[in-house]
Amino acid sequence: MSAQNIALIVGLILVIILLNFFIGTYNKLVMLKNNFEKAFRNIDVILMQRADEVPELVKVASKFMEHETAMLTNLTKLRTDFLNSKTVDEKIENANEFSKSLKTLFAVSENYPTLASNSNFLELQRRVSQMEDKIADRREFFNDSVNLYNIGIQEFPNLILAKMLGYHTQTLFEVSTEEKAYNGIQF
């Protein structure tokens, strides 16, 4: 075997190794991107379900709290804003605002004993509470997926291919300062 043939075989092996590396890296980046997108879509499903059920809650509550129309109107507006959101960041912002308004509605309902004991209201409140728990779980999974994606596109040498493909870091689903505030139990 001549030196030229050996060099050709070694060169071919190196090309195959490099090609294999790029294919593996590309596949990993695609998987990470699809996982974080799927994680957000899972949140989106629950947020949509919540947005669909809240009008029923508002309908029941509005019969008891006619003078609280500003709050109920705001909930309806926030639902519409969420449904019309185009980007992940817009949906996250609208979902956070929606959550704050729901907490206000439940706090106000405590001032209406008839409402607070109404079985329809209690059932709807239970459903919304369950959905909030699911949203929290899915937010956590989303943040894990985004974190893995961000690490994957920032690792060397992945970042070279990620930049060529136009991948960029994604924003984590964060809880606002107002949502984190805890004022203790009020009696």
C-alpha cells in the first residue's frame, strides 16, 4: 500500500469522524430545541384550558359581585390578551397577569359568604386551583428544558453549529416579584 493510499484512507476516516460529529451535534441541538418548544406547548394547553374555564367562574361570581365589575372585566380582558398572544414572552407575561387577577378574585370572594359557599363557585375554584398546580409543574419542566437547551447551544463546540443554525438562548418562565410576595395569613 502506498503512502498516498494511506493518506487517502486516513483523510477519509477523518472526514467520516467529522461528519459523524456534526450530525450528532446537529441532532442533539434539534432534540433540545424541540423539547423546550414541546414543554411550552404543554404549558400552553393548560393555560388555554384555564382561559376557557375562567369565564364560567366569572359568570358565577358576577351574579354575587355586581359591583366588582372592573375586576371581572379585567379578567376577561386578560383572557383575550392571552388568547391573542403571538410570542412565548407575551404568553408568559399575560399568563402571569392572569394568575394575579385570579388570586384577587378568590381573595374578594372571601367577602361574599354566599358566593364562597356556592357549590358551582367552589367546584370552579377547585378546578382552577388544580390547573394552577399543573401549570406550576409544567413551568418547572419548561424551565428544565430551556436550561438544557441553553446549555446545549452554549457548550463548545456545539455553539459553533448553533450559531450557524441561528439558535439563540431562550427565556426561562419566571415568577414575578408580586407573585412571590407572601403577606401571611390574614384573619
